Amino acid sequence: MKPITFTLLFIFICSIFYSQCEEVNLESISNSGPYAVGSLIEGVDPIRNGPDYDGATIYYPINGTPPYSGIAIIPGYCGVESDIQDWGPFYASHGIVAITLGTNDPCADWPSARSTALLDAIVTVKEENSRQDSPLKDKIDVNSFAVSGWSMGGGGSQLAASIDPSLKAVIGLCPWLDLNGFEPSDLIHDVPVLIFTGENDDIANSAEYGYMHYQGTPSTTDKLYFEIANGGHGAANSPELEGGEVGVYALSWLKTYLDNDPCYCEFLVNTPSNSSDYETNIECLNAGIDEGENLIHFIYPNPIQDYIEFSNDGMERTYELKSSNGKSIKSGIVSHGYNKILFEKQNTEIYFLIIAGKSYKLISIK
């Protein structure tokens, strides 16, 4: 491809990117999304009956654009599916398949059992991708799943991430872990984690439990802590709470890390208006859009598989490609004009391209 043609293509792609992101705003993500929602209920519809949980509902977009990512959500101690069920249709209306579930023994299943239940529920959703009469047949991205849970279910979500590193995101809703049986290694994982907690939670108080989940997750893992002002133990059990701000942060987290959609990250890096405490280590790294003195133009394609292309309007400079844990993958020279960097033999994860002190977040899909 000649450089001039390449530049014109990038201008066209940039205009599409901005156009798509203009449709993402606080109003659009605070409320139900654009898609109609269908449901599959265990015991009514012929979905799998997972042995590690009891009762489930799968919510799915009817008129969305597949393949769909998915999330499993579980309640807390002595809780039932209806405690967290508002999240199911909310996520589905925004294009994410969600399974809400109950536990085999609500008052005896501790976080470890709930982590197993969450992973078992994901198996159920994946089986809908191949079930002949399922409305989700061939419509599910079987490699893109997240987990979420309330109280003990939130603790179970963290444990699930330490068990299954292929998960893409965790959302803890006032998470609880037994401080006596808790091991710091239980929180060591690379799965991006969002922690909601309540300022006045008298069951899983923010200092001992909520912030422990945030602080105990490695600094190399993308994470966010949102303490809800005056919130109790159920402060994050519905996307409508706190004027919809809870839904904004949860959906933006999933869209950013589960769906790799760059339009939502900006909603995560501003302090929530209804928070009594907020902390994060994430950055909305430029995905190749020219800003100010940045002379590197739109990096394409992203997500990537074998190579990336971009235009450099400045002088010759060096580049370095790093993994999310800071390991250098390769380096070289970026020339003026059109550039192409091969990206062979990399795993499915996040990488960073560093040029002239600026970082560009890349999603590798293999």
C-alpha cells in the first residue's frame, strides 16, 4: 500500500472511530442499552443444569451483533439469584450475555464454592453456542468471559480469576473473604478487577474487605476501587443505584476489558460523583488517535494478529514493544511516513507500543 493511500485510509478509519464513540455517553450507558433482551431459564428452557450451582437465568441480546461476550454473576451469603438479577437484563441490553445464578447451599457455600459455581455457569453459557435449538447458537465468543458477585460471591469472583487466568474481567460487589482463611496469594492474578464497596457497609466494611481486595491485587493488574458514599452492603446490587453511576462504571469496565472497546475507558478515570473514596491504576492509553504533539497517527488494526501499521509525521525515532508485565518483546526504528511492525508469535493479551515516551495500548488476538 502506498503511503498516501495509507494516510487517506487512516483518516477514514479515524472518522469512523470518533463517530462510534460519539454515540457512547453518560445517558446511553446509565440506562438500558439499545438491544431487546431475551432469557433462558433453567427448568423451563433446555439449558444445562450445572452441578456446582442451583438455578440460573441466561439473559441475551436479541437484536445485537454477535459474537457476544459473557459474564456470570452470583449472590452472597444466604442470598438468592434475585438479589443480583437486575444486572442480567442490563448487561444483555448492552450486548453482553449474562447468566445470573443461585448456589447449591446459600448459607453454607463459602467463596471457594462460589468461585466453582461461577466457572461452572460459564460452561453452561458456552454450551448454548453449540446447542442446536438455542437462540445463541454460534453467537457466543467462547474466549471472552467475566465474573462478578456480591459479598461472598464477590470473594468467589476474585478466587475464580486466580483459578482461571483466561477470564477477561472481575467485578466485585462489596466482596467478602474470610479473613482467617484468606491467603494473600488468592488475589494474585492478572485479570482486571473493579471493586465496589459501601462506605457504611457493616458486613464487609470497606477498610477490611473492600480495599483489601483492591490493595491485595497486584499493582501490575489493572484495577479500580469505588467506595460508594453512605452505601451499605447492597450498595452495588443493581446498575440503577447511585443515580445509575454504579451501572456506568460496571458497564464501562466490561466494555473496556471484556469487549476491548476503547470508547468507554474515559468514564473510568474520573472520580465518581457518588464516591467517598476512589482509586485506580489504569490509564486510557491513546489507541493511535493523534492528539496535540503526538505525531503517530492511527495504529491499525487493533485488536491485532500479525502486524500493525501506522503513519509517523515526525522524524525517525525508536520504538519498543512491551508486554503488560513490562517485559520487552522487540524494539527497532520508526521511520518518517508509513511503518509496519510484524507482531508474530505473541499470545492473546495486552501489549504496549512505546514511541517517543508515549504509550499505545494494543490488544493481541491469537
